[in-house]
Amino acid sequence: MSDSIFYRKRSEAPETMKQILLLEDLPEIRAWLKTLALQVFPGAQISESARIHDALELVNAVRFDVAMVDLGLPDGSGVEVVQALREKQPDVQSVVVTIHDDDDHLFPALQAGAFGYLLKEQSREQLAEQLQRIAQGEPPLSPSIARRVIQYFTAQARLQPVQQPDTVTPHVQLTDRENEVLLRVAKGFTLPEIGQQLNLSRHTIADYVKQIYRKLNVSSRAEAALEAQRLGLFRR
């Protein structure tokens, strides 16, 4: 193979990432992804697996910081591992690394708790750049995937009626500023981009995002997008 290969509650610098789970069944690609992971997270301890069963055993035995998960595996879908990580290790940032760019693979992975979704067709440099976003608490998404997510939720918003405020989760109250930030998060803008649009620092935006996620009880950009859609923000 050639070199063309939704904000978590925690943000860490790459050098503090100690444990990485790598789930990929093809040895050549697994070795290539391991090299990529070590480039982005120097000194990391990488646990490799080629099967879902073995990966699930590792989830029960090791506390991970990042997981790089393929979807098409001999014994099932990597979505099962993403779901297990979300349930047992909710702070893990799971990143799908796959050849599949269709809705049938993308959205189940995001709904299961995937923090990022990368396509193997990208170059090593592009993938490394995307993975480095984890340090800023930003989801690593291939450009075509980010566009697909935005288009999907925008289309869904057009098809569904707007719910009245008094019928939408009465106990959740977002400020006008939080609504502005949530809408931009749901549309796929990065924290620096949102800060520039609202004339605020990236760190201020990060604080807003943490507060929003806590209020809505969500932990990914995909869940935030669903909430933004449900609150009718895409129509504003």
C-alpha cells in the first residue's frame, strides 16, 4: 500500500498520550499505522490487535488514551470496539481509520462514540496533521467526512419541523452565546475558527464547549450536532 492512506471532555498534549490501541487486521497496514501513531505520539505504548475479540480483552485490561480502529475486520465491525471503549473508558478518544466513506459506515461509528473518522486514502502527512488535532480537543476528520457530516445534519434540519422551546428538554438551558458556539461545533468548525468568527480566544471557546457538553450530557461532535438539530439551531 502506498503512503496515500464529534470534542471530548479531555484535551491532552501528544507527549502525554501513553497508551494507544491499534486495531487493524492486515499486518502491513498495521505496521504502517503504528509508525504513524509513533510519529504523532512519540514514546507511546501501542497495543496491537487484529481481531475484535482480542481488542475487547485489551479494553478490559489496559487503560487507553487513544484508539485507532479499522471497521472491516474478520470477526465483525470495529464499531463494537468503539462502543465498548465508550462504555468502559469514556475518556478514550477513538478514531476510526478506514477505507469506507459512506453513510452506512460513518454514522453508526459516530453514534457509537467515535471521536474522529479518517480515510486511509489520505497521505501519511495528512493523517498525521489530522491526528495532531487531538491535542487541541478537536476531532480528526478527513475533509470529505467533515463535509458529509455537515451536509447530513443540514439536510435533516430542513426535513424536520422546528420544535418549540418549551417542548425541548426543559431542564437544559443554553445561553445565546452557547447556542452560537454549539451551532458552529455542529457544523464542523474547529475551535480556532469558531473563536475567529465570534472574536473570542480558542481557550474561551474550549471552555464554552465543555460547558455545553456538560449541560447536554454529550461527549462527541456527532451527539452535539444531533442536539443542535433537535434544538432547531440549523434553521437560525
